[in-house]
Amino acid sequence: MADDLAEAGDIVTTVTPDMALFDGSVSPGHIRRFLDRVHRQSHRVPAAVVVCFDQPPFADREYEQAGISHCLIGHDNHRRLHDIAATIRDAERSTGENEAGDETYFVDDRAAAISMVGRSQAVCDALRMIHLVAESRCNPVLILGETGTGKEVAAKAVHQSRHPNAPFVAVNCAALTSTLLESELFGHVKGAFTSADRDKTGLLEQAGSGTLFLDEISEMPLELQAKLLRVLQERTFRKVGGVKDLTCEATIIASSNRNLKKEVREHRFRQDLYYRLNICPIVLTPLRSPERREDIPLLARYFLAHSNIRGGRPDKVTAITKLALESLSQHDWPGNVRELRNVIERAILLERTDKIGLNSIVIEPSEGDESHPSPIGERVRGFSLEKAERELIARALHETGWQKTQAASLLGITRATLYAKVKQYNIQKMPSQPTDTELPASEPAEAEPILVG
């Protein structure tokens, strides 16, 4: 709900309405200009409905020329308005089902084969590099990208292209101590150390002529980096405590979520190893990047379509609302694709209808992010999510004197979302507080369009 057309125009910059409801005193010319603005921003025009309690002040021809789809007259128009909204909803559901059935999640068949979802330029560039490296004899291979961007997916894509019938062996370098990691990589001979009661085959040997994936190689201790460098240069290695040289035939793929150049400058990563790895790096773009952000709705629908978190329950969630998708698209996703998948899985469990709505989208704030402190700080501890959200909204309304536009801006949500939350939690103003719909007697109240997102 907006107080005037200017505020309604601001609202449609963040949501795409399906229907715009106007009071009968709004002129057809003003309505036409508003609808044109919506069309320029979203490339679609909402159904425009005018509601009059008495005879409309403008001719039917003027309403038709302005693009008004319905003009409801009289007090008994609630049923007709409900029917119009139901028709719009059914049409949208039908269109959504058709789109879901025909949706193309992948750039090409090779992307589909490795389940790399996305059609953005960033995904196209990453796929081009993956195919270029996979079809070459580049060894080692370096994959760079933030946590959750799909580095292991890219590594498996290279592996499937090069060694489809050979082992893919992965190890997280951050999960093991220096001693354990060395033993895991190279293996050891019996008696090499106190607990070595038998020979152990290392991952390099297990990989054979396949692939060894060293995840988060930036976490590997410096002394072990030197030994890995020798393997890359000489293509041989020895077990811990052994004297026999073994041949390394595997493709070595390393990944990192850190800036390796910075790690080299700060002496946490060997410069010679960095240059040995950095032949033709594959760089995966984070979701918050402008070059990748357009993939967020596509990924959300893909995860929804392929989720089995509800098991065989008959009450399947089959779609997601536009408001929910817009909310997802506005988030920065520090956990990238992995975080987005978790949010969709959570929404599927929380949703009680067949369509994920805004209320089922629960995104946890980044912990330790001092640049975006929690607005309610420590007070949320011990609260349920609903209680914390209700308190936050009530405080924002109180601090802004129930000026809903200011309160929505303070909360970082749209005015339409604020109205929905106020209704959901039954938040009421104190008797002494004026609302933002109360105007001085000298100013006539302008008719307000109601946007149904």
C-alpha cells in the first residue's frame, strides 16, 4: 500500500506487482503514466483495477485508453475483486508450471553433464576454461573461487573429461595436521613412526592414472608444500620412511578460496609452488558479482525441482513466488551456491503450501561481519525468530512515528513486505502515535494504489 503515486513508483523498483488497485479519484492519465513506468522497469504491465463507491468521475473510454482492465463500482465489490485476483493467480501458476517444465538450467549439454547450473556470462567463461583445460595436457590444474562456488564440481568436470574410467581422489588440506596430511598423501612404510604397524598406500598412489584433488591447498603447511612441489616437478614421490621412488601418473588439481598472490606476499604460501600451479587457472565467480547474479533465480528453481528433502510426502512444493525470488536476488550470498541451496531446502521444509513464499525464506546473517551489525544485537538471543522479527518491526515503527516508508527503509525491506508483516504479527500503533496515512486537514488525501505482489 502506498500513500501516493510517487511512493507506489518507488515500491515497484523492488517488487513486480501482478495487480495495481486505485481509488476512483485517481485520474486515468496518472494511472497510465504509472503503468508505463512499471512497464519500463519490469517489461510487464500489472492488471489495473479502479474501485469506486459511487459513479466513476471519468468516462469509460478514458479508463480503456489508460489500460484499466476493470472498474468496480459500489460497496459490494469485494467478491469481484477476489475473483480478479484469483484469475491472475491461476494464470501466473499456469505460466509458471509451463516455464518450470520447459526451463533450461544449463548453457549446453556439457554443462548439464556436470550439473553446472547457470546461463550468465560468468558461467559461460568458467565453462570455456574448464573445457579448454580438460582437453589439454595441463598438469597441475588450479581452480580458484570463494567457498561454495563449486570448485569440486569444476574439478570433477576436468576429471570426467580426461579420466572417465579412473579414480577421483579428494582430500581437504585444511582438515588434517601436517603429519597426518603427509601420511595421507604419500603413504608410509611399516615402522616409519610409532603407530605405523603396517604399510599404508597414500592418496597419490591410490589416484593412479586418475585425478588427485587437493581442496584448499592454501591451508597446506609450508614444509609439505615443498614436498608437493617436488612431486609436480619430478613426477615421483616416496612414502614416509621409504627409500623407493614411486611414479606419480595422476592429474593434480588444486583449489583455493584465498587470494594466493596475497598469501605469497605474506609468506604463507610458497612462491615457486604458486607459479608451478598457476598455468591456466579456472576462476569461479561469486553469486554477488553482477556477472553472476542473474543465475540466482535459476539456481533457486533448480534446487527446488531437484530437492528430495521432504522424501516421498505427497504435499510437494513445486514453485516459488516472484517476491521470494526477488528477495533471494537481493542477498549477497557469502556462502554462494552452497548457501543458496541450504536456504531453498530450509524453505521447502518451512513452507505449508505448494509454493515457496517470502515468509519461508530464512537467510542467516553473516557471523562476525562488523560492517553489517545486527540491528537488534544481543537481544535476539533466547527469542524465537518470530518474536525477534516482531520486536524489530515494532521498534522501527515506533522510532519513525509509524511512517511506514521510513520504517521499511530502516529495516531494509519493501513497504509491501512491511504491511504484510504488520498484519501477520498484529502490530498496532499506540493511540498517541499518528500514522503516515493521516494528513493535515489543509491537504486533501490523494488516492492510493494498492500493489499486490
